[in-house]
Amino acid sequence: MASSSILVSLIKAQAQSLGFDAVGIAHVPPPSSDFGTSSHDPIPETYSVPLPQRLWSRLTHWLGQGFHGTMAWMERDPQRRSDPTKVLPDCQSIIIVGMNYYTDHVPDESQQAGRIARYAWGKDYHDLMKTRLKQLEDYLHKQISGIQTRCYVDTGPIMEKAWAQEAGIGWIGKHTNLVSTDYGSWLLLGEILTTIELEADEPAIDLCESCSLCIQACPTDAIVDSYQLDAERCISYLTIEHRGSLTDIAPELRKKMGNRIFGCDDCLDICPFNVNAQATVEPHFQPSSWTIHPQLSQLASLNEEEFRSMTKGSPTRRPKYEGFIRNAKIGLKNQTPPPSSTAIQ
């Protein structure tokens, strides 16, 4: 087997050849049973405390405030979500990869047009990234016999943004999303957990400093404090993860959703580090005609068969038919001028 530094170089070169734009390695500390006892007594955010304990503290504190809304799955086994060794015993390293999904297309901002988050303009990134991660995983097994691995794209119990920061790919901004000096706000993440110890990269440094543009840009004030997101107020949560009818969303929030029918990019768009963002060459991320020009009246009148046909292979299926139509109707109502209080003479 090659030395750790040579092996890491080979892994990174292979990742880039597969189309990943960013790749980094994070060290996973040995498992610990010392995860504290209370979400009201957060563990200090210092590097002297291993990352899994810090992640457990952040997660349980966030859950304790009820910021997860109806995402009950977030409550299941916080220690497992925080510590990769609970997912893959003897895990020693995580290979984090990122794909740039930024395109320089301009969304339709005309009257009666909806808005869809940029990452969902093209085809579903889960399928694309998982296929390539599996290829990278196979490469790893060919280089090192006897190792164990697990790979995930969003769907695993891994707090991937924190491990991406640990791997030097970027840092978690005040809006709780990853920010990269090279790619701005536009990286999608995946990871491979492995039982081999690889030479780790230096963790990324938080460069947000005194900037609070993302907090100011949030339409619903969901970023309640720096690095603290109340998902119940977040438009991405309301339009994608929230399961409920139109009336289950408070009128105040429905109005502030504006024309956003799937996700929200406002806190990402405003980030100054996007000045370095370069358009991706990946065909899967190029927008379709309807995702970049979503016409609200047309979408609100879709039947379920039409919805399934239109969203085949797209992330926009996530809210399911009922949630998608709910969002389109809210957007349409927000775009329709209120009736005049005086009759036209």
C-alpha cells in the first residue's frame, strides 16, 4: 500500500477525474461516551473538544429549541448523527467531496413566475453524486484491501457540512450553509466513511467575520442568530420538508414566501464570496425550461400524473404532489394584486 500522503493524492486525483470539484479529508477521533448530559449546557466550541461532542452539543441544543419543526427524524439518536464511529465502527477518516452546481442563467422574475432554488434547476444531484461516489469507493477498495466504507449523499446520518469544514472544503456560514472561497455558496456535498486512517487536511477557517448580509436577507427572519436557523420559519423547510396543507402555514409566513415554490436562495445569493463563483460545466445541473421559468398558474393547475411526468428525475418531487401544488397556489396568491377597495368609475 502507498504511503498516506501518496494515497491521499491518488484519491483526490481520482475524485477530480470523476467530476468532483472539491475534495478533502477529515480525521475522525476515537469513539467517546462523553457526550454531556444536557442540551441546555452546550459544550464549549473549542478544538480541544473533539468534533463529535461539539456536534452533539449543537444538535441537541437546536432540537431542544424546537427549530427542527416537523422533521421528527432529526430527533432519532443524536449521538449517531454526531459521531461517524456510531455509523461505521472503527471509522478513522471521512473523504468529503463537493460539486459546483452554479450556472450563470438568470431566473424568470416576470409577473406570475415562480422561483425554484438553484440546486433544483437541473436533474437530481443525489443520483449523479451517489453513482460517482460509488466509483470512488470502488477505487479506494482496489487501492487498500480489507477496509470498510460507507458513502452518503444527504441521506445518511452524517452532519456533512461540519465534516466538510473539518476537511478544509469550506466553513459553515452564519446562515448555517457551507461557504467556499473557491465556489461561494454553490457546493453540493457527499462523503465516504472509511476505516483507514488517511492524512487529513487542515480545517477551514470561518471568514464571515462581522458580515451579516445573509441574516439581513432572510425574508422570514429564520436566521434567529448567527449560526442559528429556525427551520419552522425557513422557506426551504416550508416549501420542501413541511408536511401540511396551505392553512398549516401561518398567514404571515405564506405572504413572506413570495413567489418561492421550492427552496430559497436569498441567504446564499447575497454572500460576498460568490464573487469567485464560476459556472459549472456539469450537464446535469443545467436548468430545464420549466425550472428556470416556472409559471405559477400552470403549475397550480397540474394534476398528479402531470406533476409526476414533469418532475421525473428532478429534486422538485421532494414535497410530493400535495406540497408542490400548495406552494404554487401560495406563490400565485402572492403574485395576484388584491382587489381594489373602490369601484372604477
